[in-house]
Amino acid sequence: MRLSTLGPMVGAASLAACSPTTDQPAAPADAVQVDTAASPQAVMPPPATIATAPALAPSAAPQTPASQPATAMSLSGWTGQWFGPEGLSLAIQPDGPGRVRINLTDSLDSSAQYVGNVNRDSISFERRGVTETLRRGTGSETGFSFLRSRTDCLIVRTNQEGYCRPAAPQTNAALTSWIGRWQGPEGLFLDVQPGASGDQVRLTVKDNLDSQERYTGRLDGSTIRFERRGKTETIRKGSGAETGFSFLRSRRDCVIVVAGQEGYCRPA
């Protein structure tokens, strides 16, 4: 009877020993309580921030101002109208980078247009199969006494071909005393009219009984200069006696071309 009673008791004790227990041992009093539900960032201290010096921007290469082409600098003093003797002229206009258009009247019979290349101190162009060069110079280098007093000129060939800027415009008062008709003997006359520019005049001269000619003259100080039959003539103010004609001897307001040979006076 005792053996049968001990059997169930031993089995029950064995089952109790093998079953897992739900009771947790008590934590020590000084243990730190950790909330496992919290974010790991809340329980882990943030890593120490290491201070670093700000990165230096790479230094920019020094900027060199873009230089203008030599042609752009030199072109500003070349464009415009230039005048030669006996109505000859030269006009220069821009025609793209480093190029110009040249309208050239280099003879009384014809004029032509050329394309020029602007160099550092000159303009080159092709004319009748020859490479010509325009350079800056003075009136004395043109070879024409008519232009001798000018200071701003272009030279093609020294003492052969050149063109100059017009002189400073004269005042109306300076031109007024010249304008109009001046009479000579036997129907000869000189007629002076304003020209295209301030110092330019248009001359109609009947210096012989057979014909009369037109010329372009320029007011140069107290005289008018013009080219006639390949020669530079100068007209100045004078008296009737200086004309060389008894018909005009009593006149006071006269112009003299060649003293004692050619002169014209205002009507009496």
C-alpha cells in the first residue's frame, strides 16, 4: 500500500522540477534599470563630434582682362572721309572684324571700292593687282602743297598720293566775304560757293575766252587753295591794282590769283 502511494508523488515532483519557472530573480539594489522599449539612440550616448577646420575653397586663378584685337583699337582713327587735291577722296567704313570698305576716288575719271585689312598701324588693300598700304602721316608727306598745313592724313605713297582730314570748320563770317561772283576783264569771272564741308568751296573759273572750269577749293586761313591743271593755285584778297588790269585798278574789294596777271573784283 505505501509503494503505490509514493509512485504518484514522485512523478509529480519530477514534473515540477522539469517545468520552466516564470519567476525572475530579484535584481540587485544598485543595478541600473534599462527601458528595452526605448530607441537605441535614447540609451546610447551620441558619438563625440570631432571639430574640423572648414575646407578652403581653391584659389581662383587671377583673371587677365581680355585684350582687344589691335585692329579694334586702330580702326577708330581710320573711319570717315579723307580729302585729296582736285576733288580726290578716300572714305573708310567698317566691314567686319579687322576689315574695312574703302571707297577711293584716286583720279578725276573713276572711283572704285576695295576691301582693306586693318593691321596694327596700317591698312593694306589690293588695287589693280598691287598691294597698297595706307599709313598715318602729315600733309607735307602727301606731296601736295594744298595739303601741307594739315596734320591728320593718310599716305599711300610719300610725295605722290595722300588724303587728309578736313581742316577745322570756318565760321560763317570767314566764308561770307568770299561767297559770290567776282568780275574780271572781257567777261572773265570767278564764282565762289560753299562746298560740302565747313572749309570746302566750289569754284567756277572762267580764266579765258574759250572755256570755264569747275574746281573744289578749300579755305585755308586767309586764302583759298585749289588745284588747276596740275598746279596748286592760291587765291588771296587784294586791290584792283594788283590784278594787273587797268579796268579793275580803281576797285578795292578784289581777289588775286597771280599778281599782275589774274585777278577779279566785286562789281563797283
